[in-house]
Amino acid sequence: MNPSVIHSASGANDGHGRGVRGANDDHGLLVIGHGTRHAEGAEQFLQLIEQLRRQVPDRPVEGCFLELRPPTIETAWRQLVERGVRHVQALPLLLFSAGHAKRDIPDALADCAAGTPGVSFHLGRALSRHRGVLQRSCQCVLQAAGTDASAAETVLVMVGRGSYDVCAQADMRLFSECVFRTVRDHAAVPFAAVETAFYAMAEPSLPQVLDAVCAGRPTARVVVQPHLLFAGQLQMAIERQVEEARVRYPNCSLVTGQPLGPHRLIAQAVADRLREQEHLGTGTSLP
């Protein structure tokens, strides 16, 4: 299924491959998060949804999770439909486009549309390298790096969730390079290098990268930045791996940054993806 195509259960279209849509007041925004069992991470997601409601006050906004926690996609979809929405603008709150964005979410939305004839949807893009995400990541890196200038050099290690999707892996590596080039001259000790690691489903793993960095630069300051949206089990697992590396390499200074969080820059990135959807019919693409 091509997520850039607008779908309608009725099968109608306007002659350009787009589902027939009414006035904009029939539109609703559905923001789909990955899902978490972690209470703080779920609360951060809800905080971001509240920010979006303020940024796009002209339409209903509902948040939901793909898995692990309610509300489900189906529940949030029906809430929008009950409020008169006839075209759902769905946005995956995901950092990169992999299996969830390419298969799981489109399939779930298609099932919802099949159960509500006359209601169409359009699925937007993952956040990827949106300038707001890049800016927020740089803020987290510099905050973690601090003002300690005692280290001989500083190395940045960006850690992605990981995916079997090779395009998502490549996007993570490119994002790491973008962050490095942006922050390298703004820390107390300029960043000397950047490495990309993955927590799962891709290599190199974080322990592998930390072993290589700390063995080769035994007195370096190493800033480990988890490229995650919210707090959760994955963040804590990364912090445990960093703590284990501290034991192995006591002369290295290892610090861990915070996830991106429900920051205004992330809310703005999601709102920009919404505007991008609305301009697709004219051929205009917003960054």
C-alpha cells in the first residue's frame, strides 16, 4: 500500500487519484505513536498531543498508539468520526519510515476506513530529518556535553532504536552526520568524531561502538545521544549499557543525553508534516 495515496472506503476520487474530500472543517488529525508500557513516555506523548491541539485549533486532533497501550488506532479513528470528521489526516509519530510506517499503520488505517464508509484518509510522512527534529537533537547533545573542557577530545555517539529496514538504517546514519556537523564547533570541547549505533535489529550495537571508541580514545569524553522521542524502557536499557561501559573504561567520561521529549520543536515538526499533506495536491512540499 502506498501511504501517499488518499484512501476512501467508497472508492470515489476527484479524477487525480485523490479521495473526494469535503470542506476543511470535515478534516481531523490522527497522530499515531509507536506505543509504550512506560507511564512517563505515554504522558509525554499526551503532552505533545495537547501542544498540537493548540497549534491546529481548526480541526479535531486525536492521539493513539499502534501497540502496547490504549487508545488504539481504531478507537481514536471512531472518536474523530463521531465528531463529524470525514477525512482523516493521519501522521505517524515515528522518527524514520520502516515497517510500522510502511505496512502496519497503513493496514490499520485501511481497516478503519473499510468499517466507516465515506470516510477517507491520507497518511503523511515520518519526521525523518525535519529541521525541528535536527535542532532539538542538537539541543539535547549540547546539554549533555555540558561545559566541561577537561577532556582531550569529545566523541558523539548517536543511538537509534534500530530496524531491519536498510533505508531506515541509512537515514539514521545520515541524521547522525547532520547532528555532528551542526554541533561539532559549539561544545566546550569541539566534537572530534561521530559514530552511529543501534539498540536492536541493526549493527553496530551500542556496546560494540563504545568498546571501539573508548579503546581507541581512552581519555575521551563520549556523549551518547539516544535518538528517541520519549522516555521509556529503551532509554533505560541504553543508559544501562552506558553504565556497563563506564565500568570497562574508567578513564573515559561517558554521558548520556535525554530523548527529544514533548518539545515545541517536535510539535512544530508534526504540524509541518500536516501542512505538507495539505499541499501535496498542488505539488508543493514543505520541509
